[in-house]
Amino acid sequence: MNYNEQNSQIMSTNNQISVEIPQTVLSEVNQKLQDCKTLLAPYLKALTTDDRKSLFKMGDKTVATVQKVKSYLDTNPEFVPAYMDQQEFLKDENVVTGLSPISNLVNQLASDLSDTITLAGSEALMASMLYYGTVKEAASKGVATAKPVYEDLSQRFSKKGSKNFYEKK
């Protein structure tokens, strides 16, 4: 069994994804995501890196704290400081409560998209390497039609090219 037969056998047993996503599905998803972005655009605020660094961050533990304060505003309003804008606090808390489930869903979707792209990309790259190995072998044996293909692909599969390819990612 030669190199390509071995790798072909490995590829066929390790294929973890075999899907074809119809262009209509991709177009519809893209349109719906654009619609979501458009709907939310008037309410979203982009931050700079410095902005993010300078802000207090709400995490799992502090969400509960903010929710408790919200309930205490109703039961113990006498402790609301005069300099606290209660209405703005309630608006901010409602934004967090409303957007958090959407953010969780979008993060799950982004993670699944990234994983699927990584897996399919890995398998496509592996198959490309197998093809390149066959072309390289054919060119070394003097198959005339393999030579121009090999010369073109060898620029992409050289160690220098591979290193640059992986560094860019």
C-alpha cells in the first residue's frame, strides 16, 4: 500500500462531516441575520478596547446582585440615593435581561459555525494534501500533465508556504 492509499484509507474512516448546505438555506440564514442586525442596530452600542477595559463587568455573580437591587428598589425605596437615576438603572437592567438570551444563542451559533468550518476545513485540507501527494508522485515519475499542476501546488505546499499559511490563521 503506497502513501496515498494509506492516507485515503485514513481519510475515509475519519470523515466526521459530510453535508451539503443548499445555497437557499445559506441565503435565507444570511438574510435573517441581517434582519436581526438591522432590528437591533438602533439599540446597540459599540465599544473601543479602552472603553471595555474601563468598565465594570457584569458576570454571573453580579447579575444576581443587580436583580436583588432591582427588587429592593420596590420594597425599600427609602435607600435609593438621590444621585442615582432609578429609571436609567431599570432601563439598563432590562437591556441586560432582554439581550442576554439572544447573546447566548448567538454565541452558541458562532461556536457551532466555527467548529463546523474548522472541521470541514481540516478535512478539505487533508484531502488537498492527498491530491498534492498524488500529483507530486506522478510528476516525479515523469507524467507530463502532472508537472504544471505540481509546480503550481508546490508553491502552496512547500514548508515555507505551509508555515506562512498557518501563521496567517
